[in-house]
Amino acid sequence: MLSDDQVNEIIIDIENVPSGVQSHLSSNLNLAAKMLKNSSFSVVSSISDNDVTDSQIISHQNNKKAKQLLRFSASLNESFAQTLHCPEHVDIDTPCTSHENIQEQKLIASLIPMTSRERIKAIRNQPRTMEEKRNLRKMVDKEKSKQSHRILELNCCTQCLNSISLAYRRSKNCLSELLDSISLWQKTLKVIGGKFGTSVLSYFNFLRWLLKFNIFSFIVTFSFIIIPQFTVAERNTLQFTGLEFFTGAGYFHDTVMYYGFYTNSTIQHRNSGVFYNMQLAYLFTIAACLIICLFSLLFSMATYFRNNFINPHIYSRGITKLIFCWDFTITHERAVKLKQKNLSTEIKENLSEIRQENIKLTLNQQLTRLSVHLAAWVVSTGVAIACCVAVYYLAENNLEFLQSHRNPGAVLLLPFMVSCINLAVPRFYSVFKLVEHYDVPRQEVYVVLIRNIFLKISIIGILCYYWLNIVALAGEQCWETLIGQEIYRLLLMDFVFSLTDSFLGEFLRRIVGTHFITSLSLQEFDIARNVLELIYAQTLVWIGTFFCPLLPFIQMITLFIMFYVKNISLMMNFQPPSKAWRASQMMTFFIFLLFFPSFTGVLCTLAITIWRLKPSADCGPFRGLPFFIHSIYSWIDTLSKRPSYLWVVWIYQNLIGSVHFFFILTLIVLIITYLYWQITEGRKIMIRLLHEQIINEGKDKMFLIEKLTKLQDAEKRANPSSSTLERRDMEEPGPLHGWEHEAASDLRFRRSVQEGNSNA
């Protein structure tokens, strides 16, 4: 310990310092006074030997106190020296070099020899503001450019690589900022997520994702099919009446909207020598759209699966993010309230999942629920089969009905009946939740989705059978255009029914629940039914793009309108879910349903159309061919006669046209999928083991703290004088003692939380 003479010397040295320096060192003096008053520090240490005597323990603690006071006096003297040598802090005009400037110069000198990536990482880790980091980076670049004139220049390849890397990083940052600034409906989605939770938000995210899909498909078809056809299109002589918006026939029959309007000739203008084969362009454009959609679906499924199924935060429930990660850049009052709502909703969802995991049912309850679920599945399957049979008989007699009724509105009968089924049956399925009583809301949504997808895909399958086996073989003129009109009417009728349901059905339900039958109250948003409407419409668009190339544009408009309609209806007619639950995995399931069976069914339908059906003889780009695929065969035969294009012929014969290639490719994909699945399962097991290890380490620490507490209690009972000193320390606690008390309470709280998690 410091003697009284040493303390007096420190005080004399401080009195000789100017007044500005004394005020600068007041905090250090106060801390020194407190430490000199306290006779002991609480030191947490592990005591392995239980036979140590009390005198040895006291002498050991006194030595530690002396060492800590000596270290403090040394640091205090150092701070005195720094302050005396830098009088700029006390308004003294003595010229001297600032300590901060020296440190900044050293930092710049250490950053200059680093590579670009290491320099960026080092600047990013600095505890500075963004503006200070930008200025620091500019200063480093400036100093480096000055030094580059005094040292040997780098070779050309290295300079090119550095410039390319810098340009890539800048363009990437600019692109990300641009995409964030033009992100569609970003503010609206935040409001929906804060008020209704991630479960309802998943529907609107899925709708926006489909809108981007259709925008891309429209751009591709418009660029490579519609624009070339405009250059050779003839004038339309039909009269526009306005009924075409509902029937899709009449004036629209002779426009670029349908397959039958496109030419089968090779387009050439002004003897430029450039030929545009419309047959190949039509087929390759549709194929390119489908292939890009396929890879987009696979990539999206893999991304959402990685983020939502194997992310380690699902084991910690995201509590760290909720409690400790507040965004201090949010200063606007409305934005702060919205952020608070989002955090509150997410906490409710996490707590709801923890509570649902702890629910355990008896054997009788499990058998009762199993029987109820089985009965509900039998009834729902029977209803779906009955609806499919009704649609089949209605479609089979549709041609005879249209021939006997020349009324233009007669063509709307089949779309009207199909839309009625799609509207009524899913609502009937929603009634089953009153008797099934799922504990986890996500399971209820999955079950309703599977029932609805079975109904809707079965109806689409029956309609495809009707189009490809009855309409295509009936000998009708330009049957491709007839199928395009049927799909257009189905899509439009489904959109009209959705609007009517939103404006009338949901509004009337709110009036009844709030004014007449108050026990019903407001309804909750049916995620499964609304998502299946989107999947059903997108499946029709994919099938109809071959027969009606403008369908992606029509779907793009309907989705844009539906977003605002559903948003207004959601805010006015619905209440937040009664059971909060996280829907982070819902987007993965939505995209999987869109991929299978929706997209795979579309591929099968178009494959049968292209390889097995004969095109119309008087319309369309493939007129006069025995099959659609014969346009590719004739093109390959033409290329085989040109030596410079033999590589294209080889690729087609050995890759695209080879069954063995697709078999090997499928086998490789399955192997990669299996390996990826095993890797994810291994990561899940490792995360669970690490989580258990953290819990066990917490228990070990609590055991050691309890043992140390018992030893300290024994010491107090043995030495009453030391308890008096410790009581004085409690009256004026030092910094180490306060930290020790907080650490002990924190460890006790962690132990209670960990024991609760282990019991769960």
C-alpha cells in the first residue's frame, strides 16, 4: 500500500499544476480519494485449497490491494505527465503536438501498406462515425497517392486489377443503395409487419415477389416476340365494343395478344441481310422465360431455406437482437413508434412459440384430435373430388353449349363456375379450424394450404386435359387462340371475384361482426386462402404465356391493384392474429408450392403441347408443321450443313436432345441436394450441442460462485473485524466491488434463464 508520505507527495505535485490542469484531473483525484479511503477491494478468485488459514488469506488480499494501488498511482502519474506536456486542454497557448494527431498519423501510416480489402476492414472496425471513417479513408488514399510518386510503380496487371476491384465495390455499393431507395412498398410492408406480424406480412412479400417475376417475363416477351411482330403487323379491321375486356374475343382476336396473330415468316427489313426467324424466337423466348423462372425458384428456395431453417438465431429466439440492437439512427417519431411495434410483435411471436412447445397432450386427447383430423381430411378430399367431377362435365359440354348459344356472354359460363368453386370451397375448408383446434397456427396454415392446392391444381389439371384433348382435337380453327381466350377469361374472372370478395364480402363481415353479432368481432386474415389465389393465378399465367404472350402484363396489373386492395381491406376489416407466431419459414413453403406442383405441372403441359400436338394450319408462327418441335429439327438440319455451326449441332444432339445427359444431370442434382441436406442436419446438431454446452458452462460458473460465497461467509464468521471493514466498503463501494456485485446478480439471472430453457 501507499504510505502517508507518498500520498502527500502526490498532493503536493498536483497543487503545483496550473488550475486548468487541476480541473482536468478532478475526476482522477476523486477516484484516488475513494480508493485511499477504502481499506479493501472485493477480489473474485478461485480458492482451490481449503486448508489455507485466515491470516494467509488476509495477507494475500492486502498484497493485492497494494499492487492495485501502485498500478493506479503509476497510471495517474502518466496521465499527469501527458496533461502537463499537452497544455492545449487548459487553454494555454504553448505550441505542442496533439496526442490525437499523433495517433491519427500512426494509424494512417499503418493503413497505407495494407491491401485494399484489409484497409477497408480495418477502417470499418474503427470506433468512429461514418463521416470520420470516410475522411480517414480519403486521407489514406491521398497519402498513398503521394507516396506512389516516390516509389516504384506497380505493373500494369496489378493496377488494372486494383482499379477493377475498386470500381466493382463502388458499383456494388451504388447498386445496393439504389435498390434500397426504389424498393417497392417498403414503408407499407413495415407498417403491416408492425401491426399484424410476420404471418400476414408473408402474404404481401409473396405478392411482391410474384410481381417482380411477371415484370421480368413481360420485358422478355415484349422485347423478343411482340416488338418484332409490330414491325410486320397488319391493320386490325374489327370493331372495338368494350365487351372484349371481359370475353377476350372480338377486337382482341387479331392483335398481338394471342398466338394466332403472329406470322410464320422470317422478318427482314430494307435488305439489311439480318433475318429474324419468328418460329425460333417464339419458342426460344418462352423456353428462356421458363428456364429463368426455374432457376429463380430454385435459388429463392435455397436462400430462404438457408436463412430460415438453418440460421443459428432460431435457437436463441432472437432475444439478443430484440433487446440489445436498437437502431439509434431512427429519430423520426413515427419511425420510432413503428420500430417499437415491430419489436413488440416479434417478442410476442417468440414467446408464443416457446409456450406452444411446452404444451403436452394426454393419450386420449391425442386420439381425439387424430380422429377429428382424419374426418376433416376425408370430407375435404371428397368435396375436392366432387368439384373436379363437376368441372370436368361442365368443360366437356362447353363446346356444345357455345355452339347452341351465340350470345357473346355465354363464353363466361365455365370461368364463372370455376371461380365460384375457388371462392366457396376454400371458405368451407376454413370452417374446419373450429373443430380441429391446432395448437401451432403454422400447422393450421400448412394443412389449409395443402387442401387448397390439391383442389386448385386438380381443377387446372382437368382444364388442361379439356384444352389439349378436346379443344385441340375438335378441328376448330386456330385452337391455340381459343385456349388463350379461355385462360384470359379464367384469370380475369378470378380477379373480379377477388375484388368483389375484398370490397363486399370482407366489408359486410366487418359490419356484421361489429354492429349486429358482436361475439364474432373482427375476422383474422386468411393467409392460406389468399396465397392459394396467387399461386392459382400464376399457374394460369405460366400455361397461358404460350397461347397469350401478353398474360404476364395482365397479371402484373392485377397484382399491382390487388396489393392496394388487400392492404386497404386489411387495415379496415381485419384484426391482428389472436395467436402470434413467427412466419419466417412460410415464404420457403410458398415458393415450394409454387414450384411443385404448380411449375412442374406447367412444364408437363407445355411439353405435351410442343412435342405431341399438331399446330393449326391457318394461324400462328408454327402453321404448316406436323408438331411445334419440328421448327427446332429443321433449324438443326440447316445448321448441320454449315461447318461453322457444327458445335451448335453437337450441343443439341449430345446435351439437349440426349436422354442420358438429363439423367446424369438429375442424378448429380439429387446427390448435391442430399449432401446439402446432410450438411444442414449436421449444422443443426452442432448448434444444439453448443447451446447445451453454453448452458452447462453457466451451471459450472454458478457452482463456483456458490462455493466462493460459502468460503467468504465462513471467513466473515471467523473474523468479525473483517466484516466491519466490509460493511464500510458496502457503505462506500469501489468500482471493483460494484462490478463484482453486478456480475454476481447477472450470473444468477442467467442461471435462472438457462434452467428454464433446459426444462423447456
